[in-house]
Amino acid sequence: MPKYYFHLLDKETIPDSEGTELADLAEARRHADVVARELTYNSAGILDRCWSEWTMSVHDDHGKELFSFRLSEPSSADK
């Protein structure tokens, strides 16, 4: 099963060093949407960050960027 990495970017980068095993790219998009909703659910987000200004960049296990989106927008809009 392929592994996907969900990095968060703004003025700093919060890398996903562990990754998540998912069946395919469609499942990675769904997972990214869930994570984005969880981070932006509370307007301050976790660790008192304003996550809506951040971008999520999703990479495969070779480091290739597959897609990215602002956390304030669903990843499915970036096809």
C-alpha cells in the first residue's frame, strides 16, 4: 500500500515525517480533507495557529508533490 505525506506550510513548514498508508490518491484526497477540517474546526486550530492561512502539500513516498491546497479550501477542488 502506498504511503502519502501531508506537509503543512506557511511561514514555516511542519513536515509529516511518518506518512500515512492509503489505498490510492482518491483516499489520500479524502484523508487530506478530513485533516484540514480537523485543523480548521476551531478558528484558532491546534497550538493556537490560524490554520486557514496554511497550505497542505501532499507527497508520495518518492517526495513528488501530488497536490496541494489552502486549508480553507477542500482538496477536491484541486484536481
